[in-house]
Amino acid sequence: MSDILIVDDERDIRELIGDILEDEGFATRLAGNSQEAMNEINAEPPALLILDIWLKDSKMDGIDILKTVKRDNPDIPVVIISGHGNIEIAVAAIKQGAYDFIEKPFNIDQLLVVIRRAMETSILRRENVQLKRGEVKSAEMIGESAAFRALLGQLEKVTKSNGRVMLTGPAGAGKEVAARYIHAQSNRAKAPFVTVNCAGVEPEMMEAMLFGRETAKRGIEPGLLEQAHGGVVYFDEVADMPTGTQSKILRVLVDQQFTRVGGNDKVRVDLRVISSTNRDLQDEIAAGRFREELYHRLNVVPIAVPSLAERREDIPVLAGHFIEQCNQAQGLPVRELTEEAVALMQTMTWPGNVRQLKNLVERVLILGDGTGPIEARELPQETAPGEDAEGRVVLSGTLATLPLREAREAFEREYLLTQINRFGGNISRTASFVGMERSALHRKLKSLGVVTSAKSGARVARVDAPISEVS
């Protein structure tokens, strides 16, 4: 999309404009009627459209073509020309989304100024799309754990379809990365990926943001749904969508069309919808905050994104990935993680999940004063609540009140639970790390009442009986 399409029923006019633009270094195509124009646009959308309002012997006039182009290719700037220009036609053209309006006979210098500005707009829009596409391609799925492999397997199954996907999981777990991965691997990968932050927009602004609007002063302002045409629209935290908007989105999903705020014309869109939520939508439905019909429309393929606690094995590779990202984006040093630092990170609690891990890595790299390996002592102090300022172990109040045998068993139970979950339920790796034979570890776990069970593609450990029964 790097040329200019000139549409005018007067051959001399379109050839004159074409010759002038080619002298200025632009590539051009010519069309004499609406059919030729639409054939050219459908074959390859141009970077810019110069369009005559009045087209003799054509099924569509310039305004009709303008409406169609703005519906199907909203990023193409359109410059309207007419020998019958008046303020009403100019206003009508601008309202329908034209970039500018020039009256015949036109001044060549004025025409070139408008065209250069319009081409700059076209280039910026294309660069913006390319940046979005690059962002999609860089949204890598990183991990090696069983829970991660199970998630990746589910995502792979839905990439080649157009089915609607509902991603569930806690905040920061990587739901948007999963959505971008689906898009990047799909047949819509070259089309836009547009995110709708349902929690970050005021309810009264939501519909104008989604559907766009039409005003006499500003003309057509395409909304996010229109911008996503041909690609994917991602409803981030869909439970926060205003209830009034929910019914209108439901109608869009049924009809694949909508009307802009303040407008009358129907806008048709071809969209794949991916949604995410960290809340239980069944509870939201029961509380009257979410429409059940919309839930069933969006929840065609439900996929659960595991928390970081469910994929602790991935912490080292994720941390390494974020270190590389910080180096490329901010020039921060590339540093390795010591085994002690990895072990501590794998035993931490992560309420903020992968997002929290990324922030922690960035914080350590910024505040660190060296380029050597990252030591456990460099991690935030609140990550090691079991030690005092001098590194001595501080007993919890409960543990300090127990007899030695019970305290030892309580410590062993908590320690082994932590290590098993750290290694994703892998008993062999846990036994190797803690320095026990595998059979001995099994006997110890049984004596402590610790069992492992499958969850989200991984194995997690838990206490099978109250502490009093196993102490």
C-alpha cells in the first residue's frame, strides 16, 4: 500500500493529476468510474485516494465510495475534489471521513500540499499498525513447566479457528500475552489487535470509544471496533464493562454491525473476540452485574491461565527473559541469577504473578550497583520474612510455642511443601535438591500427611490431614 489512486470521470483531469504526482515521485493508479475504483481498491488498498464527487455513468458517486472505503479501509486518507464545490458538499465529505476537500479548478501547489500531508498521515497510520504487529510478534510465551505446556497446548488448538475465547486467571498471570499469542499464530496475524481496557474507561465514555462517533464539527471518529476490523478485539477484564454497553456488544456479536454514536449509518465489522477476566462471571451474573447471554456468547472456548505459583519451575526462565528485555529496552546490565537467588524467588509468594516478577527483576537491575550475578541478598527484604537483619532465622509465634518434635515436623512439612511446589510436583527433582533418596522422600511425605495432586497440568503438594493428626 504505497501508491495513490486517482478517481475522476474526466480522463484529462485524472491523467493530469497522475502526471504531476509522478513528477513528484509518487506512484499512481487511475480509475474513471466507481466500478474501476472499487476493483482497484479491493485488489490492493492504496496509500491515498483522490476522489471526484461527481462520477458520470457510475453506480456510486464519490460520497458513496467514500462511505464504503471508510467502512472497509478506515486508515486510507481520502482527498475529495469537485468542480461543483460548496460548503454543504465539503461538510458532507468531511463528515463521512474525508481528509480534505479541494475545489476545481485547483491550484497545483495547494493540491501538492494537501497530498503530502495526507501521505504523511497514511505513513504514520501504517507505522502504527506495524508497531502493533511487532508488539504482537514480541509477545512470546515463555515457560517449560507442565502447567505452561498444558496452557500452550490449549492455545495452539484455538489459533486457527475464529472461535471466541474467554481467558480466566488472576491479575498479572499473562492473559493478554496469551491473547496476543492466539492472534499472532492465527490467520488474522497481519490484521490489527486492539485492546479494550474495560476497567480503565469511564462508563459514559465507553460507547464512544468502542463504536466511534459522528459530529458536524469533527466528522467521523472511528471507534476501537472499527479500528479492529479484520483482526482481533480483546476485551481486557470484561467483567468491568458497563451493563448498558454489554447489551450493545451482545448485539454487535449477533449482527456484526453497529451504529456510531451520533450517526445513522450501519458499520459492518469482521472481528474475532477474545475476552479475559480475573473474576467469577457466574457470581457476577448472579449479582446482576453481567449479562448471562453475553457470557455465553463470549465463553465459547474457556481457557484458564495458571498463576505464577502454579508454574514456579518457570521463574528462572521468565526472570532471564525479563533481564534480556530490560537490557534491550533500557540498557540495563545483563546479569545472571545465582542458585540461591533462584531458590528464594521460587519459594516467594507472588500475588501479582508474572507482572510482579517482571517488576521485581527491573527493580533489582535498576537499584543494583554491579554487573555480576544477582545474589539472594539483593532481592527485596520483604521476600525473606524468616530472617532478621543479621541473617538469623526468626521463628513464627506458632512454631516457637511447639515442643521440639512437633516444631521439627511442622518445619519439615512446610519446607517440603515449598520445595515440591517449587519444582512443579516433580518428586525426583525435589529429592535431588533436598538430598534424599526418592523412596525416602515418599516415606517422609506420607508420614507428614503430604500428598501431591494434579492441577492445571502440573502437580501440587498439600497437607492431606489436619496438623494435629500428623504431628
